[in-house]
Amino acid sequence: MSSLSENEIAQQNPSLYNSLHPLLRVIPTELNGYLEKVACKVSVPGTKTQAHCYFITLDGNRRPRVKDFARFIADKIADFAIPRSEIERALKEAQDKNSVAPIARLNKKANKLFTTLPNSGEGGEVLLSLLAEAFIEIPQIFTKMVLKTNSEMHVHGSDGIHAGVNNDGHLALYWGESKLYKNANSAIKSCFNSLAPFLLDTGGSDSNQERDLQLMRDGLSLPDPALLNALKHYLDPDDPMFKKMEYRGLCLVGFDSDSYPTSPNSKEIQEVKNAIEEVFMQSKEKIHEHVTDKKIESFTIEVFCLPFPSVEEFRMAFRKELGLAK
């Protein structure tokens, strides 16, 4: 089936589309100061996968803005980790009381939800959500962060769940996976190893999707009651709407790249972009290899490739912004 334009998709089910679209909390221009585009919506041959590539921009002295980018992402953690209905209540309370205290409490709560484990990849999970909302316009509809009863425990399952509308006008549920590794191939391989079961399992109580679907059925929290009701119909295996829901994949693969300058004023941004274009072409080949190896080439998958000067440097900068590292 050929893909439809955004306007054509909206016309298939204007009610669902028009209810989901206002949930977007990130616009592309917000990222213009931090990311440079290399390529977007590049088809991976023989699959229904599209690849996108961005890299961290340079400052006026031609240095990668890694720490500034980490700060920007850290400022967004409440949007990622706190249910929308709770955010709506806090915003209303802040307006009623003419005080930012309710918002400050949410930010503090979100910060506490992040793990204190040194190898946490949750900076990548937030980043994936931002990229999906900004560049594909699919809002995150559910977060499992609030289900943590112990800040040392990771939440298992998908890294984030986003929603869109498919060509038939029904719910497209995107299972998110983010992997930030030193090596590009390792990140890509691990990402599709994690994603494949969410796409391939065909149901039943032991399916990879079942736990997350159950969590959504019980804990989905949205400010729009009509949208909430519609989504719950799609998420209920006993409802006829369930069979019309389409599973899709959403991936972020971050990895180290030597394309960036290692000293001030040593490389121009176009030089960096040219080098990363080569990196992206190699990554696209690996994406094709692992998508076909996992036999998920018939599923719609969006993959963001983001080379870093150092994944570890980004991770530590993100944790420092959250007060989790010195």
C-alpha cells in the first residue's frame, strides 16, 4: 500500500487525527539551535523503514554543543515522565494561584523518577520522544516512568509509546526503542533485537506487547475524554477496534563518531556534515541488514540516526543536568 500524505491521512479519520495532533509538545524549530539535518525520510530499500539523520550543531567557535543539548533535553523531562492529565492539573493550579510552584513540583517529581544507575540510557528515551514529536509529528501518549516504585529500578518494556493515524484512518501504535552505544552497528543491532518482538508477537497473555498494553489500558491518562475513550477501544483485545490497530516501530540509534572537531575552530560545519553523510550511508546499510534479518521489513519503522562526539559524554552531561552526577 502506498503511503498517504499527512492531509490525506487526516481526511481518513479527522476526529482521531485532530484529537492526537494537539498533544504534540515539541516543534521542529525548538531543535534548530542544537541539531543539523543530514537527511530525513530516506527509504531503506526492500523495507517499509524510513531513516533520518541529524547531528549536534557547532557553536560560534566550532565546538559541538553537547552540554547545551543535554540541558535542553533535561528541561523536557517532565513532559516525558509525567502523565498529561497531571500536567494539565498543575498548569491550571499554577494559573489559579498565580504561582509556578505546582510546575516546580512536577519538575522535581520527574527528576526523582530518573534512575541513579550510572549506565542509564534514559537520556536517549527522552531524546527519542522529542525527535518523534518534532519531526514525525506523532505524540507520546503513555509513559511508564511514574510506575517506578524504586528510583534504582529500570522500567522494562518499550522505551516510549507514541500514536499516529495509519492509511486506513485507524490507530498506529509506535513502539519506541532507543540505544546509545559507542559503536554504531552495536546500537543498530541492539535496537532491532529489542523492537522485533513488539512487532512480531501475535498476541496472547505471554506476548511482549501484552504487559505494555495492559499498563496503557489501566493507566492511560489524557486531558481529552473522547480521545481517551477512543484509544481504550483500540487497546482492548475484546473490542472489534483492536483488530484495526497497526503496530509500528520508532527507533533512535546514537553512537560515537570522529566526524566532529576535537579542538575549537578546527572544522567548519559543512565539513562535519559531509563526513556524517558518509556515516549515515553506512548506517543505512546496517539498518537494512538488521531489519531484514529480524524479518520486520513489512512493518512501518522510523529510525533516527544521531552520531555523537561521545555517547558517554552526552550521557554524563544529561545526568549532571539532573543532578545525578558531579
